[in-house]
Amino acid sequence: MNKFKQLKNHVVFKLLTNIFVVILIPFIIWMLFFDENSYIVHRKFDEEIKELENSITYYKERIKKDKETIKKLQDSLELERFAREKYLMKKENEDLFIIEFDTIKN
């Protein structure tokens, strides 16, 4: 019985049996892990936001490059060069040779 009284008078026991602490601890656990707006969900959303921001940056750069390419292709000589290089197009009565370099050494 004496041990129980000592335990009851201990500061940690008094703190843990306080009604505010008894209510606050489950509330904090609930808000951190189980609620639909929990910390874990917010972390996932933050990661998703970062990925989307990175893709926005990538696509803005691609748009900038494509606009430059479109501007260059307004010239008929550039358009012809682009068609020849990219799509292997050729003029009539013209032979086209494709040279591939083998990078694997035997």
C-alpha cells in the first residue's frame, strides 16, 4: 500500500493522470495519424505539389524551346533542313545515305 501511495504522489503519475493530459494525448495522436487532414496526408500533398511544380518548370522550358523551333521553321530553308534531318525526307532524283556510327568495340 505504501508503494501505491508513493506512486500516486510521484510527479509523472500526477501529470499522466491529469484530465487535460488524458484528453490531449489521444487528440494529438488522432490529429497526427488518423484524421483526414493528418500530418501524413499533408506530407504526401507537399511531395505531390513539388512534383507538379517540377513538371510545370519542365513544360515551360519545353514550350520555350518549341516556340524557338517554330520561329526558326518560318524560314523555308530551315524548314527543309529540319525535314531532312528529322524525318529523312529527300528531293526527287536524290539519293539519301544514312551513316550510323557503332560505339560498341569488338
